[in-house]
Amino acid sequence: MRNFLIGLILFVVGIAALMLIPSKQAAAPMPWDVTIMADGNSRVFDIHLGTTTFKQAQQAFNIYAKTAIFSQENQAASVEAYFDSINLGGLSAKVVLNLSVADDAIPAMQDHATEAKLQPSGARRYMLHSDDQAQLLDAPINTITYIPSVKLNEDMLINRFGVAEKVEQATNQPNTIIWHYPKIGLSIRLSPEDKTVLEYSTIN
């Protein structure tokens, strides 16, 4: 009986020890983990540009986003979903998704908007009605803007992405340069004063 109790105790302790061992988790997608898909577009953060929908992106990030239309004079209005803070692989960042929506559907959404507010940039932000937000769930994502809370230095970016194929000065921003990686649809905006901005766009 004594041997049975000892064996039972050892068995229970063994099971408890196994339960305490953390299971191996899949590595979180990082901004430099970019895959070119069969259609020529990039896949980053588990989002296949031009294919993954807004609903699927929210499921991947496990967080809901806010949506709005941004309209500026002499520019086409854009429908955006934005996450104020997402943590991926230990990097906290703001993420903005541009959604592919038919041009003729945007004016109606603006008419239904619950609020229209002028932004410091000069753009006007239209907060969408809940019915219009629901319609956006199946909209594909064509651009991801990723703004990490920690500035990424040039050496780190070159180590991860390589040397940019093209470098240009940002318009009306003398201290800002833009690195272009057209093969993966990426541009990186670098400024000594502002945060690093990575923008991934559809290629095809």
C-alpha cells in the first residue's frame, strides 16, 4: 500500500511538472518577415495584401480597430482602420490599414458619418456609422502603415531589409528621407525628429 501511495504521488507530481512546462508558441510576425506570394504581393504580419480582409486582420491581431474616412483637398479619400497599439514580438506599434473600397461607396459613407473633424494635417476625418463599419469587414487590405513606438535605426533596417533600391527626399520635409524597396512593396520614412514609418503596399 505504501509503495502504491508513493507511486501515485510521484505520478501526480510528474503530471503537474509537465503542465508547468510552457508549450512552444509560434514566433510572432515581425516587420521584416515579408513573403512574396504567388500573385506578386507581400504577406506581412499574417496579412496577404490585396487578399486578406479587414475581418481576418482583426482576428490575426486579436483586437478590434477603429475605422474612418480621411479626405483631403485634391486627394482621393481613403478608408482606414487603425490600431492605436499592437504588440508583436515585443515591439509595440501603431498600425493603420488602408481598405479597398469602391470609390462610389465612399460619399454615402461620408453622408452617414457620425462625426466629421478637421485634423492638424488639414485632412477631414469622418467617423463611420456602425452599419458602414460592418460592411467594411470583407474589404481587402491594400496598404499597411506600421509605426513602432521605438525608433528603428538605419543599421538595423539595412541589416533586416538590405540597402534600399531607391532613396529620395520627402516633399516639403527637408530632414526626412524615404527608402524604397519596390520588390516587396515597402517604403520606409526616416526622420531624426519623428518615428520610423514603414508602409507596405500592394504591388499588383
